[in-house]
Amino acid sequence: MDELIESQFQRAEELLNELEDEYGSALNKQEVTTRALNLTHEILMKLRSILDQVMHQYFEKAIAPNLTTIEKERVKIYFPIVGSEESFRLRMGRNKMLRIETDDPKTYDFIKSCQPFAHKGNGWLESLNKYAVEGKHIGLVPQKKQTHEKITIIGPGGRVSWDPKCVEFGKGGTVTIGGALIDPQTQRIVPTPNVEEVIESWVSFTFEGTEINALKLCRECLDNSRDLVKRFADLTNH
């Protein structure tokens, strides 16, 4: 992989680590910080930019030598991320790349196979494009906070976890977990030797109006973008 591209992936990884730390501190602050918002969009915009740069590198090698100076100046190269085959051909046409359908069909088919319309598993790419573009052109997309609580019982027989908002014990009789009795009034265990009770609260952030977990999306986009770029490089660097 190109050293400059790899260094940008490394920077995206550093930003993601910072985002994880920021989300962790938000557990105590109980708020969505502007820094978390900025980091989220910075990661997604950087990944979107990497895809565009990789496409531009290919353009310079495979397409630009066959264009006039004026044609090269007029074209703006983006990695296509579209929702239909018709839109894909239009985008490739704007990129002056339709000719690779016959001149370099393997690359053409690869780029097409990455599109959201080609496979439902490519939905991450659509989300990457959506939130990178919105963050760049119409401001930061607000996020909302969801706080979840989990109780974990650790005893001689192993560990059991549940969400106390979804599960209630003891209304119909005695319940024992991990060797400890559950108090139906408090939904906590009766103190029991060798049995530990852990109550955890954790915070997730989703883009407003969606169920998309922002941190999970950033990780998914980073991992998948790196894989896409590697496969693209392996295909075109010959």
C-alpha cells in the first residue's frame, strides 16, 4: 500500500482511539461533547478522502495519459458511492472512467462490486459517504446519548448478565443465580460468599434519527476501507 495512504490510515486509527477515550469520559460527564462530534466526523471525512485519493492515483496512471490538458483540468475525481447501476455509470462517466469497462474490466468490476447497490454488505460505504458529506457541508450531525445498565453475577458456576430494564426476577418464586439468591424487591443479590455482583453503565451514541452507533460505524468504516484499499492496490499495481 502507498506509504502516504497507510500513514493516513494510521492517523485515522489514532483518531478512533481518541474517540473511544472521549466516549469513555462522557460516561462521567453524561453528555455528548463537541469533541466527540468533531472526532466522529474527522474520522469519517478522512476515510472518505482516502478513497478519493486512491481513485485519483488510479486515474493518473490509467486515464490521464489519454486525456487532453483541458479534460484533465475539468474532471474532479471521487471514489463512486452510489445507490444504483445507472448512477454508477454516470459517476464513472464524470470521472472519465467508462472506458475501463473494456480496457480494464477487472478494475471496473471491482469498483462496481463495492457499491451499496451491488451487495447489502456494502451498506457501511453508504453510511460513510452520508455522514462524511453532511459533516463537511451542512455542519455536524447531532448525536444522542443512550445509557444502558447491565448487572453481572460472577460465581463458582461462571457469569450471568442481564439488563435490569428488561428482566425482572422473583415475582413468581425464588430465583438463584450463581449460587446467590435474588431479592425480588431490589432485584439485587443477597450478599453471598464467593459471589460477586457487578453493575455497569455504558454509553453509546447514535446519529440523530437513526439507530446507527457512531463509534461502531467509525470502526467498521476504518477496517473495511483499509481492506478495500488493499484489494484495490493489489488489483491495480501490476
